[in-house]
Amino acid sequence: MSASHKPIYLDYHATTPLDPRVLEAMLPWFTENFGNAASRSHSYGWQASEAVELARGQVAKLLKADPKEIVFTSGSTEGLNMAIKGIAESSGSIGKHIITIATEHHAVLDPIEWLEKKGYEITVLPVDIYGHFDLNRLKECIRKDTIMVVVMWANNETGVLYPLTEIGMICQAAGVPLISDATQAAGKIKINPLESGVGMLTLTAHKFNGPKGVGAIYLNEKGLRVKPAALIQGGGHERGFRSGTLNVPGIVGLGMAALLRQNDLLEDGLRMKRLRDHFEKSILSTVEAVFVNGDIDSRLPTVSNVKVTAVDSQAVMNRFRSKLAISSGSACSSANPEPSHVLLAMGLSAAEAKGSFRISIGSTTTLEEVDKAAQILKDAIDAERSQSPLWQMFKQGIDIS
Ligand SMILES: *Cc1c(COP(=O)(O)O)cnc(C)c1O
């Protein structure tokens, strides 16, 4: 299959292709420079260690952080488990209350649910139709025994940006550490955890043209009341926070990806925003009864989440799987897709969530791809609706929600 016959890829929030410059930087660390960064007695180890420290500086720079505040991980799922379970473990004397929001990724919600089963008390703040939660409500929910507040920087499905600086001020005033999943924000918009009062955040390379299976946490010990307990114990790597032989090629790739994103951040962000807006305008003007999910005034430049009345996104996508790769408003990890918990939390019905699509743009996306994608999606929606009794009912003014 030649590249031109592959489906157009507009699912960059799921993962991104490796930038060729990142691959080039990584390659020698698989082959001739194969040393273990923890080997202190010879140049193989020293070289690997130097490469890791260079990458640590590159990641730190992306976050305007100190290299000492960066700990390498296998990605955001691990980083979030480490932050949430690690802080919970270390906060025994302070309390067992955790606050988070309903639109978090499962990499946050699942470890928190696991803690709930172990006796922790969880407050999940609800969100409105725009995806936002009430900051006053957060203030009211913080208690003496609250050990952390967990709020993502940007939502993966809708792109909604949370006001981290304001949230950080509330948490700092109450003396409660703020943890943030910045997986979708890192490398796409400027983020500065220190300025925003974030004690710990996570990112992963594969969401910004780096390799899969490598990420980092930012860990500001002054922003935390306790030192998070290590989940993975062993040789004491990464200052004891995360043991295990370092993935040197992956870390080099993460560093290079961070460097490249930092150089291109503003220009590329604007370019992607124009493409996203172009796509959205095109769908909104050519397809009836389409709505954008989430706060359109405060979201990432890379994503559009649209609700299409009276269709099932799986059925629509079945019509173009060989031509266009996008994702639906449901968790496709199981055989029977459940409607997205994010869209449900925003007040959409199960049918509305299942009639939603996520189109996400990357730094290699072109105007031609976006135009074609809008046409493919429109044609499939039209075809699906032409056979849909539900759509006929909607046209007759019957409430189908
Ligand atoms: C992709 C993603 C994760 C998981 O990151 P991995 O590195 O793939 O484990 C967590 N949170 C958000 C918001 C994501 O988009």
C-alpha cells in the first residue's frame, strides 16, 4: 500500500508520528552508543548519562523548569499513577481526601477510583456544558484533610483548557498540592507549572512527535507537602523516584521533540488553529444540525469535537475507515463502545455522545487533508442520515435527544 492510499490521519490527539529529526537523534543511542546511563566506571555510561542530562535540560526548558525537577517515566499513564498514588501513600498523616474533575483522562480517574476502594474519599467536581467546573465550588470543597487537587491542563477529547493559574492560586492559598495532567498541552501551548502553582505535572513524548513509551513528570518538591513515594523501586535511579535502567534512546527522542516543539510553538500553533477553524467552518456550513462540543473560546488549537444530530459515529466512520482516520465520542477500547465519559459529564445524552466526532490536527497536517476530510465526513453523514428514521423524526421537529 503506497502512502497516498493510506487513510488521511486526523487523530493526532491519540498519537503523532515521529519527527524524522527526532528519529535521527535517537538512532545512535540504539546502536554504537548503547551504554547504560547508570554505569559510572567507563565512557559508555558517561556518554549515555550526558545524553540523558542534555534531554533533561531540553524538557525542563519546555516547561521553564529546573532540570532537577524533571523525572523520566514511560509516559503519562505511569507519571499520573506515580503522582496520585505516590502522594496518597506519603500523605498518611495529613488525610485521605482527593479532589478531581469529571473530565479527567482514565489515567487519572482509574488510579483515583482504586484509591477510593482503599478508603480514600474522593470529590469529583461536575462540569457544565462547556466542560468547565465552578472555581468557587473547588474552594468550598478543599478541606483540612485534602491531600491533592488533580486538574488536567487541557482535555484530550474537546481541547478545553482549564484555568491552571487561577486553580493554582486557590490550591496555594489552601496549602494543597495541585497535580496536572499536561499530556495534551505540553508541546502545543506555552505551559509554566511554577507560574501556575502546579506541584507536579505529567507529559508524554508521543503526543508531540516524539517516541512512544517515554515521558516525564515535573516535580517541584516545594509545591508539594510531601515527597511522593516511589511506585517502582530498584536501583534508585531518577533520585529514587523511579528506578529502572533509563530508556536512553527514548529520552534522547523526548528531549529532541521538546526542543523542536519549543522552537515552533507559536507559529505552528497558529497554523494548526487555522486548519482546525477551516475544518470546523466547513462542516458547520455544509452539514445541518452540527454543534461544537466544549468551550470554543478556551481550547487547544489542535482539536475539534463535533456533535452531529441523529447519527451514530461508529456507523458513520464505518463508511470511510479506508479513507479517513478520526475518533468518535466513545471509548473504542472495548467491543461495545461506551459513550465518552467526558461528553456525558458535560451533559450530553448517550446518543449525543455517540454522535460526536473528534478531529485532531498535527504539525504535518495540510489544508488539502483538512478539506478532503471535511468532504468525506459530510458525505458519510449525509449517506447515514438519508437512511435514518431518527433523522426524519428530527426533521419533523420531534425531540430525539
Ligand atoms: C494520551 C493521554 C494520556 C496517556 O498518556 P500515555 O503516555 O499514552 O500513557 C493521559 N492523559 C491524557 C490527557 C492523554 O491525552
